Amino acid sequence: MVANAPKALTLRRSCQACANSKRRCDRGLPRCSRCLARGLDCRYVNEPFATGVKSPPARKRPNAVASSPTAQLHQPLRLEITKGYSQQIVRFLVHGMRQFPIAFAHSRKTHFIHPELYTGKKPTQIIAAYDLCKLHTQIEQGKGTGTPTLGPRLRQQLINLLHQFVHATSFEELLACAQALILLQCIVLLRDDQNTYSDGVSCSLADLGQRLWQQAPIQLPHSLSPRRAWIYAESVRRTIIVSFMLRSVYSLQRRNYSVRTPFIDSLPFDVRTSLWDAPGEAWADGPSNADMVSLHEYSGMLESGQIHNITPFGSLILAACRGVAISEIPFPAALRPR
């Protein structure tokens, strides 16, 4: 036997984490289900792109019959660009994300969860998230006594939600899991006592947004009113945006840098952000495709002062996408936000 003989090329298809644990790997991309559920670093010895292994196909929604341009999402580009912001912007973003669980506990509404999204009985994931957000809010306000038990309950629910997200059987279940995960991760990731567990959980945010993007419906039923169809499609878009925004904010707070993801910049976005809080009568004319731009175009319009009535969500987008505060926008004096 020759001592210096070259090693044979391995044909292993499983990721290294599953192989080392001697567990079955479903070879999902960009991470397998087991690594996603456990927050593990998922690496392949042979890249699945090169070996012909593909991610599981997205499930189709058999009841979707009516075309809805506002619901359409395009395939993402796998690119990232490093960015860094001032500490003032980082503090503003952290504060804004920390308000999501508190706002949800008060009104069951956030910038990405609309109370009219779920009619009838709410998903169990949303109900469980509401209970934990309420407890968290009570503790933040000094009214709660559950401080010793909140942490373990949060982590257990995050594990449960990740498992449910991986095995979701419908897009509605997928969306509910994603929204609940974001609410709870806003509590876990942005706490002052961050730890290595937080790093593992934050890695799942990119996978969450990408899967929502890939499986979002391009058609909606005729039974949905224009208002309900807009709320549904806008909820999907905003949930994807917030998932990447939270990941970016966590990285900015923890490491003083983050990454800009171009495929999020290309996400369709409705410039009429005020409709999120508008009453039903504001929908007399229904939605219009003329109001749809890319998220990158929208943040550029904000930065150049083309949009004057900037909503709180618009302020977060401006800070997250451009690293700019409203006070820096060159509005004409008569049009400056008050």
C-alpha cells in the first residue's frame, strides 16, 4: 500500500452534521430539515448544486384559482453584500423590532401581522405567540412575575415552531409559523443577555424568508375581496421583509455589520403603506398595480424625499435598507414629517 496515495473522492450526499450524528439527511437546500430545526450549521462535503440533489418541490395550493398580481413573488438571487450603519440607526432599528411583541400583545397587530389576516379561529401558533408576548410585555412593564419561566418557555416554543415550520402542510400554516417565530425571536435575539443559542436561532431567519418566498401563492381565490386579497399578499411580503430585517438588526447589534441581500431588494412592495391601518371604506376602488414597486425602489423613493407621509413601517425600511433616519431626508420645509 502506497503511503502517499491520494484519497478517493467521497460521494457522500448527507450534510456533515447529519453524517457525524449518523442520522438520515433529507439534503434540503440551503439547509436540511434536521439542521434547520436544531439551528445547526449545515454544510455539504459535495455541494448539492453540483451533484444534482434538489430541494423538495414547493407544494401547490389547489384552491387558488384567481390571478393576483399583488401576490406574485419572483425567484431570488443568492447574493449578499456587507454593510454597516451608525449606532444611532442601529439603536432605532433595535427599538423598532423590540416593539413588535409589545404591539402584538396590546392589539394583536404589528407591521407584518394584520388582525384581518386570520378570520375565524386563529392558528394555534399565533395564539401561543400572543400568550408569550403578553407575558413578555408584563415583565417589561414590571407587572409580571414570570421572569424565571419566560426564557425556557420561549426556547421550547421556538423549537416547536421550527419543527412545525419544516413540516407545514399548507402555506397558511407556514405563514402562521413564520410570523410566530419572528415575534418570539424579536424577544430572544434582541435581549441584552444574548448567547450562542441566539446565533443558532438567527441563522434560521434567512431560511424562513427564502421558503416563504419560494412557496408563496401566485394565485388567490375569487372569494377574497380586494381588501382581503391585499392584506393577504401584503402580509406575506412584509413577513419576508421583517424576517431578513430582524436577522440584519441582530447582526448589526451583535457584530456591528450585516449583509444586504439583493433578492429582498427586488421584492414587490406597495407604496401605499398607510392602507395597512386604513378602514374598510378606503378600499372603494380596490388595489392598483401602478402602486407596486420593488423594495429597493421604495427605499430609494423614501431617501430622495419623494414620499412625504412616511409611516412607522416606512421609517424602519428606510433605516434598514439605506441606513438613513427620517430627519436626514431632504423634504421641502412645508412637507417635513411632524
